[in-house]
Amino acid sequence: MSDTPEQSGPQPLQEPSLDEQIAAYQREYRDLDPQVEKVVSALGRLNRRMNVAYGRQVADLGISNAEWEVLKTLVLAGAPYRLGPGELAKRLGLTPAAMTHRIDRMAGEGLVTRDRDENNRVRVIVELTDEGRSKWLEAMRMATDFEEELLQDLSSEERGLLGEMLIRLLRRVEHTQPDAGGRLTDLD
């Protein structure tokens, strides 16, 4: 009889610690700056885990990350929360075909409407519905709670400093990679 408890199903792969990862990288690439790698790897892992957490939250609301992006983009456009499909596609870095597919799905779910522009009958307008805005507000409430918990160990001053440092990094990437805001491929 074994002293170890039986395990059912496959176990998730254990990701190496950042220190283990950096040591392995340094073993294979001696010119690596471990401080730079620690920052970049930690940001990458944090981003990935936060995206998973946000994805779970919106899934609990019955919407996908892709739908959340459209809701967010319409809210960012400001009241009355309307944009043309081409503008939505451009802002989200999607092809027009992918945007049409997403709008079709969301209109069927009652999150957006798609109507002809009264001033230009050729033009289509996508507008956020009350249901879509409600889903956006609930997702924001959930995200705010998660983010407050995430940053709870940082003082207000530390939060401000971290925010400024991350913005400096973001500006550097935006300057050197100005086309990196969109998608490489459609995610639908």
C-alpha cells in the first residue's frame, strides 16, 4: 500500500518560479539582464493571470471577452454609445468580417442594436442596449473589486508610483511599436 494519496486525473503543469525561469534563461543565454527579465516576466505572468480572472468574471455574466471588448468600446465612445461597425472594427483591431460576426451574435443576445443611420440610410449604427450597459456596469463592479483586492498591499503612494512607472513602459512600447495596439489575428 502506498503512502501517497491517489490523484484523480492529470495534474496541471507546475510553472517554474520567476527565479527558476531566469536561471534557466541565463544558463542558455549569458547576456540576459536578470533584473530586466524579472520585470518583463512578472508583467507577462500578471497580465496572463489577470486576463484569466477577467475572462471568468465576464463568463459569469454570460458574455465573452470578445463581447466585453465591444461593450467597453461603445461606452468609451460616450453617450449615446453608438459607432459604425467599421469604426468598431478599427478600434478593436479586427477585420470587418470578424466585427460583423461579433455584432450579429451580440445583437441576437440583446447587448447591442444595429440600425440604419437616419441621416444616411446606407450607414449602419451599432448602439449599446440597456442590457449591454447593465452587463458592462456589472463587469466593471466585479473588476473593481478584483483590482482593489489585487492592490490591497500597496499604499496609495506606491499605487501612484507603480502606475507612473507602468505608463512610462507603455509609452516606450507605443513609441517603438506604434502598430501594436491591434490584433495580429482575429480572436473569434
